[in-house]
Amino acid sequence: MKQFDYSLDFKNLDFRQHPELYRVGKGEQGVLLVEPYKAEILPFWRFKTPEIARESSSKIYSLFLEYLDAGDFVGADMARKFLQMGYTRSRRYANHKSGRKYKQNPQKLESVAEQTAARKDILPLAADPVKAESAAIFQEKWMLAKTNEKYLQLLARHGQMYESS
């Protein structure tokens, strides 16, 4: 798979019309950029309590299945990324009440050495079992999505058609 292409004009690009431009990338890359899917999925993405996480992850997973039924790989992959992000963000808040892991944001630092040093300066853990439960709820739906047979077939097809060098 090719790396996610951040150089595209995301404000004016409709990935439903141009799936050939979509790159899966790693993890959650592009989850807040790729339209119209961001606009379709983001309003449902919530994880404050387990009840909210359950409702949110179920809705996003149902969108995932709808995208699969339509043969829309980009939509399905974006829904998968939102489920993954529900897990990772819930885990972040489960471990750090503020949602901040580092004392200083490594992404805002100039040099690689400064970024590396900042990644070692982790804030103390403050466990939140409620957010941990929210994370587990999202993780279950994320695992269902990423191991879905039709999703894996569409992922392979997308890779062969658009991402092979």
C-alpha cells in the first residue's frame, strides 16, 4: 500500500467520485480529511460514556456495512478508521484525564531530536474505567470491521487497482 497523500486538495475533492485518489495509509490517516465520508460519519462519532460509545459505534458500524453493500471501499475504510479512532481516543482519555499524553506536543516541535525527547516526557497515568469501557466497545466494532471478509476483498482490490506500484 502507498502512503496517505496529504498533498491533495481535500477541500475540493469528492472521494466518492474519485476513489482512485484515495490511499489507505496507516491507521487513522486522513480520517478527518476525506469527504464526503467525514461529513457523513463524524456527526455520529462520540465516546464520552459507554452508552454513548455503544450507540456511536453501532451507528458507524452500520454505515460501514452500508458502504460495503454498495461496494464503496473508501466509505467502508473511512468508517473503519472512525471506529479505530473511537478506540484510540477513548484509550487516550482512559489513560490521561486531560486527553493529553505528552507534556509538550511532539508534532509542534521543529527538530526530530526535540520530537523524540518530547515523546519520552509522558504525563502520569490517571486511569478512567468509564473511558476504558468506551474504548472496549469501539475496539469490538473496529475488529469486526477490519476482519470483515468483504472489506478485506475490497481492500485487496483497491490496492491492486490504485495502490500497486
